[in-house]
Amino acid sequence: MAAALMRKTASDRIVVHSAGTAPGSSLNALSMQVLEEVGAPTAGEYPKPIDPQLLSEVDLVVTLGGEAHVDAPAGVVVENWDTDEPSDRGIDGIERMRLVRGDIATRVDELATRLLDATR
């Protein structure tokens, strides 16, 4: 979700890759639906593990949730976003995903601003 939202926000100004520490077998249908609602593309995406070679070539890794852990090489910053979990408050389904999307979108906007300001 974060990668799709960053691509929508930053277009080609920030290179975005997506991978998981424990990727599932398919993309979450509700996640894809709420991304489509805001025009955040998921075309060509599929669950995949972190590529060690790519990990050594990036500047920043963002993980989502407290259970995600990445052993990054020296010089690679790992930033964890412990996102809101609406199901803890009894909110499920599409409403849950929209709230998760909103939380991640806010963090993506802040990160995009930070990264783009650093290049000026």
C-alpha cells in the first residue's frame, strides 16, 4: 500500500520498490480496492521477498508494523511505521482498509516532502 501511494504522490521523482519481510501469496483485494479509489496504481505488483542485492543499493527502507524487521547493510536507513490498526477498535472490512490507507497516506506525504526537500 505504501509503495503504491508513494508512486502516486511522487511520480518519478522518487524511486520506489516494494517487498515484504513475510510476503503472502497474493495482494490483498481490499487493499487493492482502496488504492484504486484514490488512483494509486498496483499494476504489476505481486508479493515478493526483499532482494538482498537491491537492499544494498537503496538509501531508505520503510517497514510497516512492529513485526517487520529488516537487517539492512551499513548506510541503509530503516524506518518503521507502526500503523494504526482499526480492527483493534472493532472496525473491519473496507472501512478498516480506508483508515489504514489514510494513515499510510499521511506518512507517505510526510516522507515524500522530506525526501524531495533534501534534494533541493
